[in-house]
Amino acid sequence: MEFIILAIVLVGLTAFYLFQTMHDRKIKEAEKAYEEGNLDVALAIFMDSLKKNPQDVDTLWHLGNINEEKDNNLEAIGYYTRIIGIGTESTLFSKFEVLRRTGLLYRKVDRDKEALDYLMQAYQLLSTQKDVIAGIADILFTQKQFYRAIPYYERGMPSMMDNAAFQKRYGFSLLMIDNLNDSITVLEKVHLSTPHDMELKYLMAYLYLRTGAYSRCREMIEEVVNSDKIILSLPQMYFAIKMLTMAYMLDKNFEVAKELHKKLEGMLVNEENPQWREETAMLFIFMRIKQGYYDLALEKLNSILDVGVDTSEMNEQEKNKLKEKRSLLFELLTIMDKYKKEKELIAQTGDQRRFDVNYSMLEANAKDAKKQLDQIYTDWEKYFLTNENIWQLWGPKPSLTFDPTPILDRFSEETMKDMKEKFKTVQTKPREAARSLRALGIDPKEPCQSMKDMDFPSFVLFGKEIAERMGFKVLSDTIKIDQVAYSEGQGFDLFCEDKVKKTKTLIFVRRWREPIGFITIMNLLGALSQFGAENVILISTIPLTDEARNIVEKNDKIKLYLCDEIGHLLG
């Protein structure tokens, strides 16, 4: 009986071994096909493998990769979301990477609501990945959530200095919240690297006009209008001529402004647009007011009193307000015109009516009318050229508009809860790290090799003990600035407090085999503001690249300790 049972077991084990061997061979064939670019072959093998084991996350990962490379984005999303649902990580990927790819793919298929959700989940795991930050910022930008987008643009700027499109959207966001000077600073830097970007020149022309740099505005917008590198739509051309007219008018070059105004009127010949017709007429009126030609302004005003804006959808209150505004403007211009003519008559005839009571009253009324006209002009100018106009002309046109607040609020609450956990005073019971370092596998004479060889739990305990011996109290060992390093067992992060100064410090321990580069250092420094820390300490088994070392040497917020430099702490 025992012999029969043993035989059955052996047969079963043999069958399993053969099956597993064949399975492994097939997987290797698929991986080789994928590496050689034979995507269809690899896809067929992995699909067959998935039928036999639908919960195999490695196979799902490969299928997601292949479909992503074939631009079958929805299929790729399906495989990645199945991985997320299963909740098992692998040596091939981290949870962060699956979330990141899913979010970015949802962006590709114009489903920004889902994209924001997944990218925010990825951001909670690793807040320094530039394409995740850019994705979140751009989604919020397209949804006109400028105040919420700007912090993400600011976080992404250090690692996106070579990405002109990212920086341009950052400058555009600043423009939309009327932070004009900062917007100019950002966009002027972008202009240096992309001098032929006509859309950028258009935005800059508007900013220069708003900030009084009229000659720079004219230079930019004239180049755009006359360029063969861009074909402006009618609304874009109309707004460009409006800007140009205003730039010349405000610079008191009225002759050129008049010619440009004629161009605006010419654009209206075949364009039934009551709003354009109204504002073009008002531009002429205010131009004449600025010149002191009140009679010509009155003549133009009379011609539009019955044309105006479309009042068919206005209620009575709005119609009366419009009539009142027009009648007031008519009254004020009449006073100014009469006063001007009286002054000219006195100058020509030497008439002493300036001492007459009626003339004195007219003069006083004219002064008051001038003040009111100036205020009316100021109010009009705000609505003649607006940020919203610029957005309508050059802002992105998302296929879906949605309110991102519920998503952001959800992650904000989770973040706050997580942060409270991170800032808790650590365990009351003694930590295992109190045992000797030698018990963890550390040889004081060979600290670097010991760090490379020890198992990951011992590696973490070693780092916590070193932090204690450097004079820090470990507040949290659960933060993961670099999710990939953590998942591969090559690094971990500690949030600490200086026992004497009570300042907060982030300690990063890495046992990589390749030199640590510039981007990694910038990511570590970028985590300071996230956790409210003042300093960074990096303990590494490998030195820095030259570029990364230059950053560390010039920045007093970060210190590097190579593994062979901490020997004195191991005794």
C-alpha cells in the first residue's frame, strides 16, 4: 500500500515537473519573441499561458506590455487593472509601475477622470516620478483647475527643465490666475529654447500687453500674424488684431491704431457676430475719447445704439442696465463735446464767458464726466481682452469635462491619515534592531559587502540601528520614496528626528550596484517638502555620478555617506 502511494506521489511530481518545465520553456520562448519584436508570437504564447492560469500576474504583465506596444491601449488597461485587482506584486514590476502605466494609458484614450484616479494612487506611492506629476498637472490644467495644477507643475519643474510643453502649460496656468509676472518669467525661458513656437509668442504678446510692454507686444503679435508657420483661425486672428490695435492705441500711436481698426471692421463684413460688432464699435469710441474727439465718438455711439448686443435672451433688468449704461455714456460724451467746443470758442474769440456761472457749471460737470469716462474705460478694458478669451483660443479641448474635487479630496484624506501614521512616535516595545549588528550579518571590517549580502529584513534593521547611532530617532520606516528600490530589496527610507536639535531628516539607504545619478538625487531632495524635513542623508554602497556629485557638493541639505565611511559606527 505504501509502495502504491509513493508511486502515485512520484508520478504526480514527475508530471508537475514536466508541466512546469514545458511551461517555463514556453514562457522563455515568448519572452525571446517579445525581445526580438515578434509581438504576435509572444502574444499567442502568453494568451495560451493565461488560459491555464488566469491569476498569473507575470503573464498578465507581459500581455499588458505587448498590447501597450501594439497601441492596443484599452486591452493593455484591462490586463493592468486585473493585476491591480489581484493585488500580488512580482519581481517584474511594482504596484506603483502598474498604477502609473494604467493612468498614463487612460490619458491616451481620453479618459482623464480614470487617469487622474490611477495617477493619484501612483503618486501616493512615489511622489517624485516626473511623468506621474506631469500627468496630474496636465489633467487639472485641462479641467481649468489652475490653482490645483500649479503645485504639481512646481514639483515637476526640477526634472522637466528640458520639456518645453510642460513648462508652457505651467506658464499658461500662471497667466490664468493673473500671476502675470511669474508667467512671463516662465514663458520667456521657454521661448529661449523654442523661438519658433507661434502659440507661445501669442501668449507672450497678451502678457506684454497686460503688463504695459507695448513694443514687445507688437513685436510678438506682428510676427505671429505675418508668419507662414501657423494658420490662425478667424477668432484667433480677430483677437490678435484687437491686441495689436490696443497696443498702438495705448502707446498713443492713433494713426496706426485707426488703420488696424479698419481691418477689424473689414473682418466683420461677412461675419454675423453681434458681440464682435459691438466691441469693435466701442473700441473706436474709446479711441476717439482718448484723442479728445468727442463729436466723432458720439457719432459712432449713435450708430450702434440700436445695433448693440443681442438682447433677445436678456431679462428686463439686464436690458434696462444696458440702456442705462449707454444713455450715461451718451450723456457724458455730450457734456465733454459741449465743453470742448465752448473752450475752443473762447480761445478763438477771446469771449469772457469762462467767468459766466453757466460756463463754470459746465466746466465742473465736464471734470466729473471725465472721471466717469475714465472709470467706464477701465471697466471696458477688463472685458475687451480677457484671460478667458485666451483660454478659448489656445486652451486644450478635452473630450470630457469633470469635477476632479472628489478624487483629490479622497486622496487628500488618505494622505492625511497616512501622514498621521508616519508621524507617530515609534514602538513602545524594544526593537529587534537593538541586538548586535554582528547578529544581523554585519562584519565591521567589510561593511559594504555585508550590506550587499544581508537579507532585506536585516538590511532594514541595520539601517534603523545606524540611524540611531548617528543621533536620530526613527519616526517611521514605512515611507517609500523609491517604490522600485524598495520592492526589489535594494533600498528603503526612514523619516527621522534629530535627538538634540529636534529637526526632521530623511535617511535613504541604498545598496545599488550602479552609480547613483542626478535624477535620483533630485527625487530625494524633492521629498523634503513632502514630509516637512530639513535635511537628507544618503547611505550608499556605490558612489555618485559626476553630475549627481556636483549637486550634492553644492547643496548643504544633503549629505552622502559611502558604506566604508560608516565603519566607526559599527563597533
